Amino acid sequence: MIRWLRWLLLLIVVRPIARFLTGADVTGREHLPLKGPAIIAANHNSHVDTLLMLSIFPSKAVMRVRPAAASDYFLKDPVVGWFSRNLVGIVPVARDRVASGEDVLAPAREALAAGDIIVVFPEGTRGDASDEMSRLKSGVARLAEAFPEAPVTPVWIQGAGRVLPKGEVIPVPMNCAVLIGEPLHWNGRRSEFMDGLRDALLTLKDQAPPLRWS
Amino acid sequence: MDIIARVFADQHPHLLWGLAGVGGLVALGAVVAGALTVLRRDKDYTELRQRIFSWVVMIALISAALLAGWPATTALFAVVSFIALREFLSLAPTRREDRLIVLAAYLAIPVNYAFVALDIYGIYLVLIPVYAFLITPWLMAIIGQTRGYLASVAMFHWGLMTCIYNIGYVAYLMRTPDYELPAGAAGLVFFLLVATEFNDVAQYVWGKLLGRRKIIPRVSPNKTWEGFIGGWISTAALIWFAGPLFTPLEDTGLAVLALVLPVAGFAGDVTMSAIKRDIGVKDTSHLIPGHGGILDRIDSLTFTAPIYFHLLAWFALETF
């Protein structure tokens, strides 16, 4: 029941809102995975990134799309938590418990095992809307290692930080370019894999329209 | 079925024949593109097919709006203004402090089109050229942002005028009373759009056929004198011969429109090219497959619409 509610919400509420706010100017749509297990790795400047990622998949695949999100941020408040878990469909990542040695990627691996498409933001947190990419965290490599059959699709989102920068509350419609690259596959070495992902993201960034924002 | 029959029965025959003609031309284009794809497999005609498919969608949307009347046409062009302004403000340099002004600029769209819907011409005329013109720099001063002040204000003024005020005139034409017109208000809008797009296409075709001398290589390297003049003559002829079927213009008024409209279309086109060159993009987005962004499609219209309206109002229409 709630799964269908989520599907309807994504198609008739989230998708029009995302189009209205961003124009969702997608290139490379043919590279999107349509079934899981699959991993999407995108840069992160705004909550709008999640909105966009939930709205660019065809309606057949959208049920499977689940953004990985920090449980220390989204699951703090019970109402936001219920909403995030059931309607946005987040896969919680307990960033605050990494130091304790707990396996914070367990929920993401479960979702991949169930055939979901996980969206990860390897920068770990939102950047400041300038188009710099910060250092990538290697959790995505560990997921790829655990599921070597899952393609890792790099996605560069240009301009979402202007629609809703970190710290702002009111979104302002501005076009965002979403550039989807060719999927990468696990190659056996974490550092090499991460370098490949970084290069792929930066290549997509070079193809994006210039961002005149200061 | 009854409703559909009535919608068509209420329309002027010139408009229906015109729409049928445009539909026929696009169908012909689709057949040619299909034949090329099948016959010449060594070449890739994907873009041509996309281009024609996009034409079909655009013509269907506009025809439906024109047949449905002024409320639908006003709503359609309000959406066009919004998408165009969003494209423009996203490409132009903006700053974090400007977010409020960007929102205010969007707010001008419902206000502008509300005066079209209310048919209050006296306010429509000055809303953006006077009030928005003055409010924008004032708002920016209040925010206290003086870095690049004049350039920012000018950027917002340009966006408001071209994307909202000028495009709004297409919707305002629909408020012209029928008794003044040979093919109804929809016929008036139809002819503006046909003449503008015909001019774009004619310039392109003449340029491809005869083009040798570049006209403004630093802005639009593909544009030639031959294309410009060929398009000018072809469109002027179209306006001179078909204009009386759709507009109340005659003699001097018609001649002025025939001479001025093609130049306006060309001017709108190269102005947008200059902006794109300044920003460093080829297309303003990928919204319309095979065409680019909405601004790539309506660049000429942002110049032809207000001039068409003005010439009609000056030479013929009593209402304005």
C-alpha cells in the first residue's frame, strides 16, 4: 500500500516539482540503469539533487530508486524520519557511527541484494554550490566490491546548489543540467576505482554548461 | 464529438485552412525525413527526425490553444515565458544575493498575464517597461548589493522585457475583438507565428542555397547576406500576399509590416546568438529535441511579437 503511495507521489508530485524547479535538462539518459542491483554516484550540492535523482527515472524503474542519506540528519525527527524512510525511500547511512566500527553500509547492501538502485553522494555532504567537487569517500567502492555485478553510473548535477543552496529555505527555479555518464564496473582495487569515478565525474562536469554563479 | 464539432464550427475558415496547410507541410517534412532514413542508411538523420517530431508537438500545442481561445493561449504563453526566463536567468551570471530578485522576476509572469486575462491594456503597456523597470534596481539597492550593480540590473531588465513583456504580446493579440479582423484573433496570432517561423526557415534555406558572403561572422558564422536578403524578400512576399487574409492591414500598413517584420526576426535571432556567444553555450538547453532550448526557438519571436502588435495597433486596430 505504502509502496504504491510512494510511486504515485514520485510520479505526480515529485516529478512535476522537480521539472518546475530545475527544468531537468538530462543528457545521457540511455546510461541510466533500469533494474538493480545498480549504483548511481552523483555530486551533491543541494537537497534538490535527491529530488532530481528521484524524478529522472522512467516510471517502471522509479520504485527501485533509493537515495542513500545520512540517518544522523534525516532520521533525527520522527515525522521527517517516517517521511524519508517510507516516501522518499532513503537507505540510512549512519555517518555518526563510522568511528564506532559499526557496519554503516549494511542497509545499503541489503537494498542492493533486494535488487534496488541506490543513489549515493560520495562527497558525503552537500557542497557550497560553487562547482567544486570535494574529496570522495570510499563507501561507494566498498558497495561496488560487495556487488561486482552492479554498474556504477556517474552523474554530474550542475546548478542544483543555486535552486536551493545549503542553509536556504526557499527554492528558486533555475535550470539544472543532469549529465549521465557510461557506467563503471568494479575493477578489484579501491583506490583505482575511486580515481576512475572521480575522473568520470570531472569529465561530465567539463561537458556541463558554464555556471555563472558567485 | 459534439463539442469538437462546435469548436471547429466557430472558427474562421482562413484559420482552419492555415492550420491545415501548416499541418500538411509538417506531414510532408515527416515523410521526407522517413524516406531519407530508409533510403540513405549510410547517413544519420536522427536530428532531422527529432526536429520534425518537435515541430509536430509545438504545432499541436499552439493549434490546440488557438482553437480553444484566449484563456488557453494566455496560459500557454505564460508557461513559455516562465521556461524562457528560467533558461535566461540560469545562463546569465547571477549571484547568491540575487535569489530574491530572481524570485521577484518570476512573480512578474503571473502579474503580467493577469493583465492580459483582465484585458487592461493601459496597465499591461507600462507594467514591465515602467514598474518592473523601476522596482528591480530599487529592490537590489535595498538588499545592499553594489558589486556589479549596473550589469546585474541590465541583465534582469533584458530578461523581463524579452521573455515576459514581448512574448506576452502574443497572448494579448488574442484579446482583439473579432469585428476588427478578417480571420478572428486566433488568425492574427497564427499569422505572426507563421511569418516569424517562415522567415527563420527562409533565411536558412536561402543561405544554404546561395550563401557566400558572411553577414556577421563574429556573432553568427553561418549567417550570410544571401540568406538574410532571400529570407527578407520571401517573407515580405508572404506578408504582402497572405497578410490581408489574416490581418486588417492594407496598403502602407501592410507594406511597412512586410518590410519590418523579417528584419525584426533576423535581429532577434542574432541578438540571442550574441548572448549565447557571450555566455559560451551553443544551445540554451535541451528542452526541445533537435532545436535546443526554448530561447533558441523563440529568439526571433521576442522581437517580432511586440513590433507586429505595434504596427497593427498603429495602422489598423481601433481597440489599442
